[in-house]
Amino acid sequence: YEFSLGERSCFFAYLSALPPPEILQLPILWTAQERSALLAGSHLQQMVSQVRLTILQQWQRLVSDIFTKYPALFPPNEYLTSEKFLWAHALVLSRGLPFGEDMALIPGLDLANHQAGSVNCCSIGVTGGDETPVTAQWQLDELQGEPLAILTAGRAHEEGEQVFIDYGEAGWRSSWEMLHTYGFVPGDLPEQWMKSGGRPICFDGVHATDPLMQQKRAVLVALGADEEAVHGQWLDLKPSAAASVSMAPLLRLAHISAHSHPELANSLASWSADPQSLWKQLQQPIGPRNEEQVALQVRKACQEALRQLPPAEDIAAAANELDASDESDVSVSALRAQLAARVVLGERYALEVCIATWERVAVIENKD
């Protein structure tokens, strides 16, 4: 709407500086054909389609409930279209900063580009006066005083030096999330963007027919989880040994039975198991049979996800650096193919690391 006002908008100068849709590479702006071809097998394909569907449903409600009822305020124009509505969402997604519970476009702060490991950061702060130190928080209800959006320099900068921030906050965001949110994949070298790979995957928890279902649910609830946690765990699986075993405690609990672990099963059945002690015990293997079942379940889930992805050799070439002296010479289709390939290869790598980790577990258990 503000775009449609042109120079009459008080935000005209700021809006004029925002990138046009053809510059943004967020997958919600890709065509259906691009998403289907480039993201085949990736969880991003279904996720982005669902996000687009939700946005377009919101647009339809705006058209039917607002625009058609107030045509004088919202006359048809080049900006009041579903395509521009998607673009507006892409702008907020890629440039917005959390201000309390809402995302906000904050002119100035949203100019900061990404650099992995940057010591500078954005936050919400307050000041009670000229002599009151600024305190940084993210939740408005934790603050007292006038709220401010702040870019804090973690070190001294030279005059004219660009001030970066870390969009991924030291690597906790996987490459798929960076592409979905910001339209790029971190890293220039294969080892960098492979390391930032990740694959969201769900590991089933306690089976509904487990005779100890209620007791196992009670253990998790006592530890602070909600009641649904017993059914499984979603993880953004990262390519590391630690991430590859992070689901193990829940799965070990799920596979406890009277046959495999009579003592633990009896303590659960009698409601005498101490949740804290049991959870501590589950941080390590509790027996060969149990660990074999966990390893089988994890490998099966990862292998199924891996089968959905294209072979690495089919997309490796697209992931490499594009042959162009000027970024402006690179076609949008080639750039999107590169970004998608790097995400998919990162997903494959995360799954392969997890499978290899649990294959080693199986070998050790068999030796024992």
C-alpha cells in the first residue's frame, strides 16, 4: 500500500532503497517450476509451497474483505497484486528484525549485511536518559524506559568500514533456513556451505500401543516437556557427531520394554522411576539391544530422507562458483540453481553424517 502511494508516502525515500523482487532470491518468489525442479526431495519444496499458500490465502481475504469494500482507499494499481504481496513478505522476511513479538522493518539497521562470526549485533534496548546506560534485550516486557532498536559494535571500526552482523548467529541456522529467510547460502567454498547444511527430520517417539506409554509420557512432562513430546522429536539435523546423537535419549526411552530392560520397565510400570535420574541414564547407551534398535530407527529415517534427494553427482556442478566476472552477468535461473544445489548437498551431508555415526554404533554393539 505504501508503495502505491509513491512520493505521497512518508516512507517514500526508504521504500525506494529496498531491493526489487528480481534481486531477491528467496524461494517464496520462485516459480512453481523452479521450486519443483531445483528443490526436489528437499523439505524446502513442501515448506515453501505451504508458506506461499498461506500468504496467498491472506491476500484473497484482503481482496474480499477490504479492497472490494473500500475501492476509494485501495484502487487497483500495479502494487496491489498477489505478486507484490509476496514480495512484501520477502522483504520483511529478509530484512525484518524482531521487535518484541513482532517483526519490524527498521531503516538503517536493515542495511547491515551478513558476515559469519561478526561480533556486531542488533537488539532492542532502552535508555532512561542521557546518563543511563543502554541495556540490550529482545523482549519488550523485560524493558523499562523508551524502547530503541540498537546496532552494537563489538569492536572498533575504521572510518568508511562496512559494519556487518551475523545473520546465522555463529552458525546455528542451517543453509536451508538462510536461503528461505535471506535468499543466500553462507560460504564460498564447498567445505563451508556443506558444514552449514542441515535437514529437519522427525524421529518417532513412544509407540501408541506401548504398555508404558503413560509412564514414559509422565517422565517427559516431569522434565518440562509438553505431553505431545512423547510422540516424537523434530530436529534440524546438522552434520556433526553431537547433532547425530541428540535424539538418542528420547529414542532410548521409547525402546525400553519388559523384554529388553526388565528393571527399568518395572520401575516405570510401578511409577517409581525418578525422571531426573532416568533421563541422566538415557544420555548414554543403556544396553546393546536398546542401542541397536535406536541405531536402526535413526538410520532408517535418515536413509528414507536421503532417497528423496537427487544424487550428489547430479547437482554438484550447479553448486560450484558461477562463471561470470560480474555478478550482474549471472542469470537468475543459474543463481537459483546454485543456491538450491548447495542447500540440497548440505541436506545430504547432514543425513550421511548421521547415518555414518549410527553405523559405527552398530559395529561397536555387534563387537560387544
